Amino acid sequence: MFAMIKKIIITSLITLSLVSCTTSSTITAEKKTSKPNLEEASDLNTRLAVGYIERGQYKTAKEKLEKAVEQNPDNVAAFKTFAYLYARLGLEKKATEQYLEALDIAPDDSDLLNSYGAFLCAHGKLDEAQEYLKRAYDDPFYESLFMAQSNAGSCYVQEGEFKKAEPLLRKSLRSHPNLSGSLISMAEVGVKTNRYLMARAYIERYHAVSAPTAESLWIQLQAEKALGARDHYVRYAKQLINDFPDSDEAGWVEAESGNEQFR
């Protein structure tokens, strides 16, 4: 029995751009005064929060985001970054609330639709996820359309809907051939549909751009085993068990290989 890899969802990168710094000044004979730009300050605090999140300074990031929302209650990027923070901390309900706040402000923002769809898929809400992802990849002006296609395809793989997954994944790879999430999902499609040469080709492409994981090595093993490539199977089995000894996949390898020693 093939084991489904843990889902790989490429969530939208949080990219924020600051508004050009402009201040209105009045110069008098005695002093210069300027009016603060709260929207600009909100953007700055949101950008700072992203850096704090990546450094694991979550409390400071939260404070910056609270300030950003206070300065500009319509700052979609701030709400989306808040959702990212909560999702990273495993706080699904709070993350959902922030996504819905953002969608209330910008219901047709394709990047937001993609991000929320990927979030829903990661939490097992597959049908609802596909609705949001489709709205994103149906937008011909969406600059990261390939990411929505990849997310939707990977989500279909999780559902076992391989015929729906493959066209979306192939589209994403036509524009971005090294998209790791699409590569490993296509390899999974190959294994699940008994196209093992295809699985091998895609997982090798994946390993050329991303470090091996327990999940990716397990896919490689299934392909090599089905193709009768014993030397390759043994090599990847040893790598999996040595590099990820506590993983479920290492246990599966040892269980299916009987008395053969790979350690």
C-alpha cells in the first residue's frame, strides 16, 4: 500500500510594498511641520512584523500588527500577515478570523484568495479550499497564478482526484519548471496512477531543487521498487533511515523490507 505524503501546499509569499515616502510640509519663518502618514506607518509596521515572524519573535510581531491595524483598519496585508502568524503558531480559529477580516475588505484580491485557499486545504477543508483557489487561478491578471494552480493541484492530490490535479500541476510547471510543490505532487500522482517512470522523473527533479525529506524519499522508494531498481531502492532506503530515523516513513521501510538491514 502506498502512503500518502503529507500535503505540500505552497502558501502565498507575504510580499509587502511600502508607499513612497511623502510628507506635506509647511515652512514658516519659525518652524517646519509635517502631517504623519498613518497608511504608510501601517505598511511599515506590517513589513517589520514579517521580519519578526521569520526570526521567531512572535510577540513583537503581534504588537507591530496590532499597531498596523490601529493605524489603518483597511490594511489587507496586515490582516493577512496576522493570519500567517496565527497559522504558523497552529491557531487555526484565530487565523481564519484574520483571513475573513481581510476578505471583507478585499473579496476579489487573488493573492488573498490563493492564500486562504491554501490555508483551508492544509486544514482539510478541501471543497471550500478549491472554491477560493479557482477564483484565484481564474484571474488572468494574477501575477502568481501559477501558485494558485500548484496549490489547487496539490489539494486535489490530497483528495485523490488525480485527473483534476495533473492538468493544474502541469500548467504551473510550464511557467515555473522548478516549482517544488508541483514537482513532488506530480511524483505522487505518478506513484498513485502506476506511472513509475514519471514518478521517478519528477521526484528526481524535486531533489535537484529541494533537500530530500522523509516524504520525498518515500515516493522515490515506491517508484524504484516498482521499477525493479534494487540498487537504487537500497540506496534511498539507507538515506531515508539514516537521515530521518524517527519518521513514519523509516518505519514503513523497515516493516516492508523484513529482515533486510539498512542501518
